[in-house]
Amino acid sequence: MRTRRVKNVAPMLDPGDPGWASVPVEQVSMMSTPLAMQPTPYIRNSWEGREYGRVEALEVASVHDGQQWALRASWRGVSPAGKDFPDALAIALPVRGKPLLALMGAADAPIHFLRWQANKSGAVSQIATGIGSSAPGPALACSAQARAKGDRWQVVISRPLGGGSDIAPLVAGRKTGIGFAVWMGGNDERGGIKAFSIDWAELALDA
């Protein structure tokens, strides 16, 4: 997945900004997380035989301006208002080592997540070191803007380039991995009940 260098990311934080029309879009395949990977017997038993993780693909585009990175993700599945759980999107980036995305990392190979929820403003930073280990992540000036267009979400998540501590490194001219998770709140999806990209995709940032 190429991250194109642009003059200024700021206007593109709006998911409807016309600048996105000239950025190549890539499809990311998604699948439902296996019940065997859920952290408790209660979750596994209560979801046995129920359909979840219905989002089969994301359309993703990525840009940076040497200082700031922004990614726009779009998918079909806007939940009706008034549901108990929100629609949500998380972007995963490896911090160090060789974490397994499907296992949400390990103690010596953490994964940094940027998460957006439809019922909250902005994005939050989270860190994971294994299944069921998600916790508040390092302080980071991340943001998110979203709009529902028909039955599709368009969400732009942004953060500065660089790295440090448990912040996943993003450096112009270099490559890293990227992964995704999507929750359909209208289907009561939360926690490990979601659609996800089972393995890392390559994210290459233009120099």
C-alpha cells in the first residue's frame, strides 16, 4: 500500500475533501475473527452460531506531507442510530519486533492501535501485547473525522510521522506493516467480535 506524499495533509483530514480523488485506493480483504481466538468461554459460547464480522473489504487510501500521515478507510455498513454499541474502526501498526497481527502482538512485540468510534469524537491511542490485552496507549496527537454517505462510512485517521516509546514508527521513505479491524455496532459487535485483516499489509511511505 503506497502512501503518496502531498503538499499539505491538513485539508484531507476531511473525508470528503476532493484531494482524495487523486489518491490510489486499495482493497483490503477482511474476515471475521475466529471464535476460538476469543478470550473467554462466555464470549465463545454466546456467539456460537451467530453471524458477525460482516465487513468483507475496506477501500483504503494513504497520504503524508513529511510531517503528518492520514489514511482514509471506506466500507459498507452504517448501523442504525440508537444501537447499544457503536460502529468502529481500528488501524494497527507494529511497534517493534515481529508481532503477529492475528494474535494482537506479544510482550516483546507490541502493536499500536488508533481507534475511532462513531459515538465519540477524534481517535484514541491503544497498545496491545496479546489477545484481550488492549490498554490505553502512548500520548499522541491523533485525530479522526468521519461521515456516513449512504450505507458507507468514510473515516480519515491521522497522526504525526515519527515514533518513540510505544508509538509505532512511521518514517518517510520507509516501509512498515498495517492492519485493520471493523466493528458493526448494529450487530452488537465489540471487543474481539469484529472483522479484521488477518495479516499485515505493507505500508510504504513516499520519500
